[in-house]
Amino acid sequence: EGLAPARVTCVHSAVDTERYRPGCADRALFGHELGLAGEGPVLAVVAQLIARKGHRYLLKALPGILDAVPGVQVVFFGRGPLEVALRTEVEQAGLTERVRFAGFRDDLERLLPCLDLVVHPAEMEGLGVSLLQAAACGVPIVAFPAGGIPEIVREGENGHLLPMGDVESLRDRIIELLQAPERMREMGLNGRALVEREFSIDSMVRGNLAVYRGLVGKG
């Protein structure tokens, strides 16, 4: 049943690599705008505030991360029905000075390059447009391998893929990266190159043209 693999071609979604590109214009302004304290590393989850996006895994890992890297701050971009519960959890854990809720933003191309790391501990996912955008901006990514995430997060190349739901691995990998800024920079460059190679508008157009030409050739 279904189609033979030889009859299926995958053309990746694309991200505008001119709009989303590395380079934080003003880190101090970024921190002030989001209400961040100090100049420590900034992690972010860019996703709806719903259960399957896994924000709670990062919150469980955060105390251990702070023990190792005390200046860490977390930003949750997005809104959703879990916001009240997440805010309550942050307050009860005594993390209100470390976690910021930034809501939906229409200027992520300006903000993403100022992040040190994107964390995406989702339990279910398609490809994840926010991950394409983050990689295009040269930001390394730590994620669970849900759905199509392994297409954009390549283990050891532009980030890490961790066992699903493993809070200890999430904590340890984040600490490891934050303590190795040169490694993070290298991963960020690799992510940008990956997007330009496989997820740019040009690469999507080339992929579609190849499909059409193949169909015409068989006509």
C-alpha cells in the first residue's frame, strides 16, 4: 500500500536567509527590552505555550543549570493556554528573576541573533519553523528528536539531539555548551551553513524545479 519510495521526493520548507541572519545589533538593548538581569547567557524556547512543546522539561533542568552557570536567563517566546500554569511553576520554583515571558513577537529576526542557545524540548513537532529561523541566525539548538526536528538539528553539527524527555541529559548538554563558547560559535556557523545549503528559498526553488523537470521528462 502507499507509494514506492522511488516515487517520493522531499523538498524542504524554506526560511528567508536575508531576513534571518547572524549578528546581534545591540545586546544591551536586547536585554533591557526583555527585562533581563545582568549579562549572562540567554536561552530561549520559541513556541506556543502548550504542553507538547515541553517548556516544563527546561524548567525542571534549570536549577541544575543555574548551579553550574549562575548567570543564565531564559526567555519563553509565545503564548498559549499553559501560560498561567508555567508562570505559577516559575514562581513556586523561585525562578521569577531568571525566566521571562516575552509573548508573541513579530521581530524575531532582530531578537534571535542575540540568543546564546535555543532549546526545543518538544514531545511532538513537525519541522519547527522557529528552529529554521534560529539556525539561520547562527544560534545553536538543543532539542528532543520529535517529528522532523532531526532534519534541522544535526547531532554534534549545529546542536544536540537528546533522548526524549531526558531532563538530566538536557541539563548536562546545556551546561556543556554554555561552558564552551567557542563550540557554540562553531555550531552556530554550522547551522547557518546548513540552512543556506538545504533550507534557503533558493534551495527550495531548485528542489521544486528538479521535481517539475523530472515530471516533464517522463511525459
